Amino acid sequence: AEGQLALADELGIPCCVNIAGTDSAAGWDAADPSNFTEETYERIIRSVREIIDRVAPRHAFYCLEPMPWMIPDSPEVYLQLMQDVDRKQFAVHMDFVNMINCHRRFLDAEGFIEECFAKLGPYIKSTHLKDSRMELMELTTARHECSPGEGALDFVRVLRIIDKYLPADAPVLLEHMSTFDEYR
């Protein structure tokens, strides 16, 4: 992560995005109960501070992508993490779909997205733009990420929310497409 942050700073790229990661034997991005322990939270704080302090970026910001099963997983946790890390060059990568990690947030997705941008807007350096859909299987459900427009989000509202809280040149990254035609 240090090399990527240094490169971003050198090239004038506004941010370097990573995830907090996990100590789970199941993999670096696994859902694991240990992801929410106090020890893991302290490790994340130390790790982010060390990366920023070693690189000492002047322009680029180091950001963690929210994940449904690891920190940060909500706007409140992200704000607390920013306060605890206490580094000027630590900022927010907005991935609202990854924070739509329960049915309540899915069913009022645009309201939740507005809340995310209202709370984190001044600190957001980039945004993932993707969609989410819910598959009903009797009382059990599954939520899936997908390309924008292939899920349940109202992108007219989503784009208006982004426009309301972020500068016109804020990076927005499309996700879940594999060809140039899909991106077009």
C-alpha cells in the first residue's frame, strides 16, 4: 500500500484505495468474526497511520473501501475511524453498496445513500458507482452487487445525491463491467 500511495502522490492522483483486510485463514477479504474485535480495530488504526506516516503524501489521500463484513461498514464507523486515525491524509472512498449490508438499508437505499454522503461528503475523495439487487427466496434473501442499472437503485436520485455533496470533478469509478462496450 505504501508504494501505491507514493505513486498516487507523485502522479497527482487524489487517492489510493485499499481495504482494511482480515487476519482470517479464509483469505485477505474474508467475512470473519475477528473483523470486528477491538484488537482488529486497533490494528487498522496502526496500519493506516504507519502507511501515511511512512509515505508522508502531500496531495494524495489514503482511503479504505467500506466492506459489508469488515471495518469500515457504516458512515458512523468511518467517521470514528477517521477521528481515531487522526491523519490529515486519511479520507473516504465511498462505496455505498458495500455498506448496504442489511435489508433495512437495501429497502431504503437512496435514503441511506443520502445519509452516507451527508455525513461523509467533506471527506470523500472517490466513489464506487455500482448497483445492488435482492433475490427473494421465501423468507431468506440474498443481496448481489451488479452493474449500474441492473439492480434496484434509482440512479437519477443517486447521481443527484453525488452532485449535491461532491465537487463536479470528484472521481466516480464504475464497477462490475468487463468490456469497454459495457463501460460505454
